[in-house]
Amino acid sequence: MSTQVILPRVMQIGEGASSQLPAILASLECRRPLIITDKMMVELGYAGTIQRTLADQDLMADVFDDTVPEPTIASIQAGVDKVRNGNYDCIVALGGGSPIDSAKAIGILGKFGGEMRDYKFPRMVDQVGLPIIAIPTTAGTGSEVTRFTIITDETNDEKMLCVGIGFMPVAALVDYNLTLSLPKRITADTGIDALTHAIEAYVSRKASPYSDSQALSAMRLIGPNLRRAYHNGADKEAREAMMLGSTLAGIAFSNASVAMVHGMSRPIGAAFHVPHGLSNAMLLPAVTEFSIPAAADRYADCARAIGVAEQRDSTDEANRKLLEELNALNDELEVPTPELFGIDRSEYFELMPTMAEQALQSGSPGNNPRVPSAEEIIAIYQKLW
């Protein structure tokens, strides 16, 4: 059986990659970019640097910086209006997963109109909106190389998964220098997000030899370097490894899909405004323990790739070490439980059936090696508390 692989047309990877933006735009015959980012990227000067780099080549770029963490239908509307009323021929998406996800949605809605719900999975969005040139500033989401975006419908707190070639950036400029100023909390959350992408892609029912190669390579990079980057943000070697690992993990899950962790994570984020990477981290050990019986050899491969198990270890021993590592990693990176995060207990327990239903509707748990029932999902939510 063959596997379709979808990637950006152009990828520039390594130190200083973001400075190649003018050349990338020229190769795409784009001259009127809109930079979509957030206010932090403006405050840190990253957006201004991009504007000056473009100005040196006689390219003028406007900035839309009103994206928010965990983007919503309302938060992207001003960007959609700006695209519709402007004369832009491409979008430069600068920032973490939220600005890049926002840019993907804005590029489609700005060109084709309609409501975000119209583009929700299971619809496959293959229309090509405004070309997106993605410049990630976190090592985690992999959004620069995925055909997904996630936008929350704030009327019912549903995180809508939107899928299709139309959401794939046409170019990705992956420059680890842009991650050197990340604070520890974001480094931790995005790093565990990337690790989750790699693990879930590898154990997914849609995995292929191609996605396996990307996922294992990502785990080999992330496993030894996540703690290093967390404890010393100026560690360039660790930052470079994390950035490349994140991109490879993004390629892996974009082509193999994510699974149960992501399906359960999105409702927690939508209902209680928990950052996506953090809710993944809360879930990863428990979901891994639930899933190992259905894919023991695959999870053992993960343990070896991350570097916590030896080749000579038995499958059971490797998986025991994997679970120990995931729990130890959460402890060291100070990942809170839902209770310690500050979520209201009664609301959390009351919403469990709804969250379980939303998780299943996303389709992601169906990719899991052990497909859960709603009752099993609820039991894991309870265990997390």
C-alpha cells in the first residue's frame, strides 16, 4: 500500500534561516506579504526584524498582531477582514503554533469566505488559500509543516480540527535562533508537545515507513535535549536539536495523524484554557499506560529512541522505563495536574462526558493502537485529577 506524503514546497532549516525570507518570497513570486503574529513577537522585535529584512529588498509588509493563544473564531476575524480588504499575495506566519494556526485559517477564510465551522473535519480542505510562509519561534507544535489547524468555537468551547492540503504552508523557515529567548514554561510545554507528536505518529494506526523514520529521528533528538533546553535556554546545541526534532515530529504526525492524547487534550484546552502542550503533557503518561497493551513493541521502540531503554532490554522492561521517564519528565518540568493548574473540580467532573464525546468526534482516538470507549476516556480524565 502506498502512502501520500505532503510537505511544504520549500524548507529552509538551520541558523539564520529566517533571514532568507526575501529570497523565498522571490522564488514564490510574492511581493505583498502580510505578517501575522502576536504582540509578544512585536515586543521582542522579531516582527520588526522581518520588516527591515524585507524593506532592504524593497518589500513592504503590514503586521497583524492580534492573534491569541488557543485561537478562536472571534480572534481571527479581524485578520480575515484585513486580508479581504487588503491587496496581499501571501502571509508570513511568525510565532508559535497559535499565530501559525491563526494564519492558516485566515488564509483560507480570507480567500474563500464562509464560516470556520464550514471547514471542520471530516471535511478535507484541499482549496489553496493565500500562500503561507511559516517562521516558527517555538520548538513544539510543528505547525510549519502540518496540514492541520485548530480553532476554538467559543460559543460551545469546541476545539475544531481542520484538515487538508489547503492548510499546509508553502514554505517553512526553521531557525532555532528564534527559540533562544523562550521562557522555561513555554520550552517545557512545547517540547513535550513535540515529543507527543513523535510518539503518537509512531504508534498511530495510520503510521507508515516514511512517518516512522521521521518520528524515530524526532525522538532521538528530543529525548536527550528537552531537559537541557529547559534548564539552560542559551544551550544552542540543545535548542537546535529541539527545533529540528519538532519539525520532524510535525512531518511525522501530519502524515500519520495524532491519536488519543490529542483527542483528549483539545477539550481540556477549550473548556479550561490550558495551553495545548501542557494538556498533552498532563495526559501523555496515562494514555501511554492505557495504550501499551495494544502496541507494546512500538512503545518499546519509543523508549529506545528517546534513550531511556537499551536495545537489549525486553519489551516489557523498555515500556516500564518509558512510563517511568514520562512521569519523571513531567515532575522535572513541573507539569501540574488539572487540580494544581487551578481548574474547578466540580466543573471538570461535570464536563467529563462532554469532553469525552468531543474527543471521540475529533477522530484522533480512532488512530490510537487501543481505541477507547467514552467510558474509558472518562476514567482517564478522572485519573488525571
